[in-house]
Amino acid sequence: MTDYSRLPAEEPWRIFRIMSEFVEGFDELSRVGPAVSIFGSARTPPNDLWYGKAEETAALLVKAGYSVITGGGGGIMEAANKGATKAGGVSIGLNIELPQEQNPNKYQNLPLHFRYFFARKVMFLKYAHGFMFFPGGYGTLDELFEALVLIQTLKQVQFPVIMFGREFWAGMVDWLKQKMLNEYATISPEDMDLFTVIDDPTEAVRIIEEFSRSSRPSGLSEPTDSRRTLQRFNGNSKKP
């Protein structure tokens, strides 16, 4: 049972633990240059199609001059770190303390460790030139919709949000369009343009490179336009 009498003395010190995670993360990641954050299930086995695609995508990103950021665990995260490391690139793992499932993979050459999810989320965004989402569970969906909300509400300058696996994402995309957009009108038509659904690693890297060449700002910053007009980035293969 929580001893509430101790909270006034203990809680302020939590700020220093939180601050230390931000300071370490900013210090380390500010040195790595342009990066792409890759998400997906920790449960994906090495013989799975998307494990191989994640590994291939990470290797292509490194060859194109990007560092790769993952959550540091197994499955898709392991595959992406593996592809980046084998290609000779910076392979970053933002590891989180969890009771289960989070065992740091061996392919990280720049591991960071977090106790707080919110501090870790900032690091995924801060230095990213794009987000890539492979088939995953609640954690993957959490990161996906966090990115979409920040872009939609103009709290985050837009960068490519790429979802791998047309078959995997098709039902969700149809639901967004049919229920949220058409039936309930809880999103706008342009909100369907915040993401791209593809299957091909080469196409994904092409989208990231095209965005980078556009000289648009990236990272955790607000749009500077005085009207705060959302600048949308559209891929060529948006829907499943």
C-alpha cells in the first residue's frame, strides 16, 4: 500500500530522474545525424516475411546515409537493428524497462535505457526524418497514432509516416475512412494523407530521401508558418 505521507518528500526527486533521461538522450542522439525510427512487434520471429523486410529496410536506410532508431527489443526491432549494424551504420536502441517482453537485442551499437515511456517517445521523434511501422501490437499502434496526432494538431512538423504491409493495415485504414471520416466525421479528408501504406523497402527509402531533399524541417518542432498551415507530404502509393 502506498504511504501517501511520504509523497510530498519523494515526488519532487522524480523530476531529476526524468531530467536525466532527457539529458542523456539529447546528448547522445544529437551526434548521430539524420535518423529514421522503425517500429513493429517484438514477437515477430526471424523466419517471418516482415522480419526480413525490416532488416532489408534498415540496411537500405544506412546506405542512404541514415541512422536507425528502434525500441531495442526483439522481433521487428531486432531485425532493424541487425540490418543497420550489418550495413555498418549507427544502430540505436531506445530500451525501456518492462516486466516482460523487453530484452535488449544484441545488434544495437548505441543503446540507451529509459524508465519512462514519455521520455523515450520524445527521443523517437526528436531526431527523426521519418517513422516506419511494420505489423505490430498495441505499442506499435500507440506510436503510430501519437505521430499522427502530433502532425494533425500542428505540434509536429510533418515527416513521412510509412506503414508496411497492405494486408495487415487494410482493415484499419478502411475503418478510419468509413467510420471516422465518412460516418462520424471525426477526422478530415486530408487526415487520410498523413500516412503511406506500402510493401516495398526500396519505395520506403525513396520516400524518406525525397522528403529529405525537400529541405523541410524535421524533428520535434512546431511549424513556423504564421498561419500554421500544415504542409503535407504525400507518397505515391498511399492506400492498400
